[in-house]
Amino acid sequence: MMRFDELSAIAWTWEGLGALWLAGFAFTKRTVSKEPLGPRAANIATGFLGFAMLGMPWFDWGWLGIRFAPDTEAVRMAGLIVTVCGAAFAAWARLKLGTNWSGRPSVKEGHELIMNGPYALARHPIYTGLLLGVAGTALAVGKWRAVVGVLVLAIAFAAKMRQEERMMLQTFPEAYPRYRERVKALIPGIL
């Protein structure tokens, strides 16, 4: 009988989310304004480093390879549940954006300001979901390298959020400031 492997299920969760992201490229509006290549390349490199630290044992040297959480089925299962919840929230937000979505901060032709669904809870719900998901993955991995990976990803997402905020303020100079007053960036009512 095959044993359920929480870490494999986490990998499948991220692979499924990645497939959704890749499929989304085919169904977007034409881009009229986008983030410059330099910041984009830096953001991709930072994001890759964060995900690599989270998922690759290459970084299991020194204190990065030390466990902060016990390697138990209960901890791995809790990590899986949090990862799936975060990925599902990010997927909901991605699907809600529809043809306005882009893999990089950009403005689309006929861009719409989405403020309902997960966007009524957070201005950047994709990042909310991704951060929740990577926190769950870090818990399941249980090593300090994974915690550092989450922090590196948080830095990458923060940089992307700043660029997106600037673009949305320029594109929706009246509606976006009111939206910002009403809805927090990542965590409803807090942050």
C-alpha cells in the first residue's frame, strides 16, 4: 500500500497553480504599459531564489538546514492544508482578474479595476494567497531555509506590489485611492 506523502501533495499543488498561471497567458488582453525589464529581471531572480530555498535541499547547509518544526505527519499535514488554502485563494484571485491579469505589473488595453471577490478582501489577493501557501510549505519542510525562502519571496512580492500600486494609481486616479482607503493590501483589516 502506498503511503500518502504530504510533501509530494504540496509539490502537486504548486505544479497545478503553475499550470493555471501558464494557461492564463493565452487569455489576456493586449498590454499597453508594463514594468521595465530591469526591475522585472531582478524580481524574477528574487522569486526564483525564494522558491528554490523553499523547495530545494541544495540550501541545507549550516543553520539553513536546521529544523524549526518537528518532522511529523501532523506538522506536514498542517503545512499541506495551509499550502492548499493559500494556493486556492491565489487561484481564485487569478481567475477573478480574468483577461486583466499579467505575469508582470502592467496595464492592459481596456483595463478594469477589479474590486469584488477576493479583491474586496485584499488589494493584492494573489500575493496574500501565495504568501499563505509558501508559509504552509515552509511549515511542512520545517527547515530554516524554507523560512528564509518565504522572507525572500515576501521581498519580491513587496517590490511587485509597489510597482502595481503606482500603475493602478496612474490608470485609475480617482477610483484607486478610494479603493486603497477601503481595502488593505494583503490582510483584511490589518495590512
